[in-house]
Amino acid sequence: MAAMTSPFVSRRSFALSLGAALGSAAARLSASTRGTADDATRAPVVDLSSNENPYGPSPAALAAMTRAQAVASRYPDAAERETIEAIARHHGVDPKRIVLGCGSSEVLRLCDAAFLGPGRTVVAAEPTFEAVLHYAKVTKAEPVTVPLTADFRHDLPELARACDARTGLVYVCNPNNPTGTIVRGGELLDFLARVPPATAVVVDEAYHHFVEDPAYRSAVEVLDRFPNVVVARTFSKVYGMAGMRLGYAVTSAANAEALRGHASWSNANAAVLAAAQASLAEEGLVARQRERINGTRRWLAAELLRDGRRTIPSETNFLMVDAGGDVKPLIAAFAARGIKVGRRFAALPTWLRVTIGTPEETRAFLEALRAIVPARAAA
């Protein structure tokens, strides 16, 4: 991150870094996009849209994936058990309390299937990650949404008040996607004490590893006190394996059994199971990934502040920027420049979500933003 300490980036140095980034990414475009006359049909060359880790899996995880090819013809039953045991050791719980999923999004679907149904309600913030509300449609459950607070955080008192005898599940994304804000430890405990014990509290901690605020507390720490809590984690973010699909739930043995009743058999592949074990065993991996990504995020936030732009303080690998107007044309303008950014959120239509990429990718985003929406106009 040393190269980003200066608040100024010369046109020449930016052009060189951007040209290198675009050239490298362009080489990875599929053959189907080559030679197309209309540039708008080409795949984006800088993808900052889906909160992925630009650095990917660690070398140890990649090596484990390669070794897994030797057992590609076999069902990975033993690897599944070993991975569950490794995750259980990581959290200091019984393996019976761990449930694997094809990404943490499958864990959220399992929660809907286990705890919802016709006549039940599902309570969630607005906006937040939509998977729980999306999957709930299949169960015929009624969605109940609660707006965020003025500082873009979960309104926990209102979420608790929205829970009643019909509520099967209340969802808390901590840190929250798309705002990047957190629920603090004391707030979480107060909230859990107010929710009916029969209501499942699903705490999505996909971005847990990026948090640096000392007031944050993982819900894993309070599982024994609140057995109705289900914590969802993923290997997609800090571990850089979004394309490999592995997530898991940590919860009570009873809830884990309920979730397993709705899971498909062998819902993880041998390669990702091996990579997950290697990632958990690699000392210092999380800290290194957190520092390089958070360092770039801090640099971007400082540059945006220098431009006079508003951002939402983030504890994740993405940042929300106030565009000063509807972001839909802004998203299209970025795409025309070969940069893919986050989608439009109906509850926050003027806020643009951008994933933190490499320093070069992040500089490319900033320069494009300054060209599309000049700082003076944004301010």
C-alpha cells in the first residue's frame, strides 16, 4: 500500500497503471467477445460489482485444489467430514453443530426451508442482502422489512418489535450488505434478548473477517446463551473462493439437524473442501488479506473525502458512495469504460456500491468516477 500514500496520482502514472490493468484483464476475455464491433457487448475488464476478493485463494489453497484432481472420480465423503471437523475446531464447537452449504447463500436457503412456511413471517432490514427474502417466497412466508437508521445501520429495536408469534426467522447481516455497517456487540445482545426464543435469528457474517471495529462481536460467541441463533459464514470473501462455493452454519445441534434435513447430499466438491482445510490451517492468511483489502478501502475513502464526496463508513471489502443522483446511468457510464460496479438498491437509489479491488483497479474506478461525476458536482 506504500504506493498509495500520496493523495495525488499523476495522469502519466495513472495511465500506465490503468493500461496495465486493462490490458491484463482484456487478455482474459472469452473468445466469444473478441472481434465484436460493439464494445458494449464485451465483458467488463475491471469487475468491482460482487464483493469478491481480487487476490483469490492462497497458494496453499490452490495447491490443495490441484491435488484434489486425483480423487475427482470419488464422492468426497471423507473430505466433507474432515472439513466439518476443521471448522468445528476453528470455532471450538462440536462438529454436530456445523452444516455445510454450497456457499453461505445455500445456508440461508436452508434456514428459510427449516424455519418458515405459510402463515409465518420473515423479518429483515431494508436494504440488506436479499437472499433470505428471495428464498422465503418459495415457503409462502410473509416478508416484513424495517428501514435502516439514519446512519445506515440495522434498527434493532424495530426489528425486535416486528417479531411476534408468527415470526419464524429474523435476519441480521453483520456487517451489512450493501452498507458495510455493523451491529455492535452490546446491541446484538440486547436484540437477542428481545427476540422470542422460538424465532430463529440468522446472523449472516459473510464479511466478518474484514471488521476492525473493537465494538463488533461475532454471534458465534453467544450461541450457547441463545440457542435460537444460526450464524452463516463463507469462504467466498476473505478466503477468495467465491467461484468454488462453500459456506457453513454454526448453530445448536438441534438447529443443525433441522438444516441438514433440507440440504442436498454431497453439496460440496472435493476441490473446495481441500482448499477450505488448507485456508483454515494457514497461519496469518486472514490478517494478510484483511490488511491489504482494508488498506485499499481506507485509501479510497480518503480520496473520496478529499473530493468532497460522502461515503458510508464501511467494515467490509466494499464501499458505498453518494453519487448525488440516481445511480442507474452512472452504472452504465462505468460499464462503457470497462468497469463493472455494484447494482442499484431501491432503498438507496443515489448510493453506488463499489467492491474494493487491487490498488490498480481501485485507482481505475476513482479516475473514472472523477471523469463521470466531477468532484465539484458531487459536492
